[in-house]
Amino acid sequence: MLFQVGCYSYLPLQTELPRSPEVKVLLNDRGRVQVGDGMGPFVEAVEGVVAGEDSSAVRLKVSRVVYLRGGTAVWAGEEVAIQRSGIMGYQGRQFSKGRSWALAGLTAAVVIYSIFAVSLDVFGDEGDDVCRGQGCGPNEQIRW
């Protein structure tokens, strides 16, 4: 999930359908009414892959529906036609190099820190007793 969020970003709102394969379609009030029966009330945006378009509608293979009150619903690529009269605008989804490098750096830092923390026993208990040699008894323990 982090890689999907970190590696992609949406372009600013456009009035023409962008040429990127994945888009977010923002709906107006008419659009919310049009898709209400199939997607539920209060749909703010529909995300997915463009399956086709004509002068009256845009067809999407829906991957996610975003609701006005903050919730989302994940879809499995079902195709939905959205009338152009119900569309406020479009946002193309593009690969973000900056976000991807930042996420890769953060991931590498966490992995390296974890390796050193475990191998150097950074979080070890200072009170651990270690016994050296044979015949180790309670009097032969050495405190590190």
C-alpha cells in the first residue's frame, strides 16, 4: 500500500480526459445522482483505467470509489459508464520519481537500522549475566 501511495501522484484537475492510463474522475451533483444506484450515495470521485469514451460518456474499469465523507470502496475492475454531463473534471495519475526515491530511502533506512539494532543488541538488557568457562556456577558469572 505504501508503494502505491508513494510512487504515484495525481495531476491537477483538467477539463479534458488525460492520456494517462489511470485517471480519477471527479463528479458534480448530477454525476452523483447518475452513479448513485450502482456506487452508492455521496460519490466524490471514481478512480480506474479508461476503457473507452465517446461524445456522451467515459467508460472506466473502476479500481476505487471515493466518497464525500472520506470513505472509500475498492472495486475489482468492473466497467462503469459515467455521463460527461456528470463529470466536473479529471486527474491523470502519473509515476512520481521524487516520492518513489523518498520512499525507497526511508525503507532502506528502516531496514539498515533494524539490522544494526539486532546485530549490535542495541535494545539488550544491561543486566544480562554471562558465564564463561566450564563448571559455571553462581559465583563464576561475569557482568558485562
